Amino acid sequence: MSETTLNGSCLCGAVKFQVRGEPQRFYHCHCQRCRKASGSGHASNLFLSNATLNFSQGETLLKRYKVPEAQRFARQFCSECGCAVARFIPELEAVLIPAGTLDDEAPIQPQARIFWDSRAIWSCAGDDLPRFAEYPT
């Protein structure tokens, strides 16, 4: 897929960001960490490669939490409203965008449900997306 530009913001509007890159993956992740971070049955994350991430507003409000024992799980969020926002993942050389923070339409549709085997029993499942126990190969 070709390069795209996406804009997003936090719940209170104090943090605004722009990502330029190539959309690669769009997953609903059902792992326990994503459930805790989202407060829901899954997190919906869009990944862009060869991407740049710029904050046009509120960068000083950003906080980051990395799970100490996790290889790459972290959460970047607005310190005013707690809303997760886009973050750069050095290990993947990619930008992760929590899909709900987009102010633009996502350029691709969700492709899979990952960490399906660790989902909460009450989590939604009413679609035909492929399901993977962990990361797709």
C-alpha cells in the first residue's frame, strides 16, 4: 500500500498528532494487556511502517508506560484525559495508532483478531475475521 497521512487526537483534544507512512496491519488484539489498556474486550490498532509521527499540539502532556517484563508492550497517553495516542515502536520501526483516536478514516479495514486464545469469554466475536492464537506468521 502507498504512503498515507492520518490525523488523530485524544479525547479532550489537548493532544493532536499526524502520522505519515505505509499502512501495514490493522488488528483487534484480545491479549490481557490490550484489554486492560483499553478497558474493553480488545484493542484495535493500526500499524504503519516507514512512518513518521509528529505532534502538532500537546506533546508536553504525553506520558508513557511500558510494562517492565514485556518485550514491546507500552502505552502512550494524554496526561489530561488518559486517552491512548499514537506511538513509535522502535523494535518494529513502525508507528502504532489506537484506531479509535483517528480523526480520519482508516485506510485499511481490520485484518484479523490476534491473541484470540486469551480473549475474555464475553468479548465480541461477530465477524468473519481470521483468528490467531498469537501473532500471525
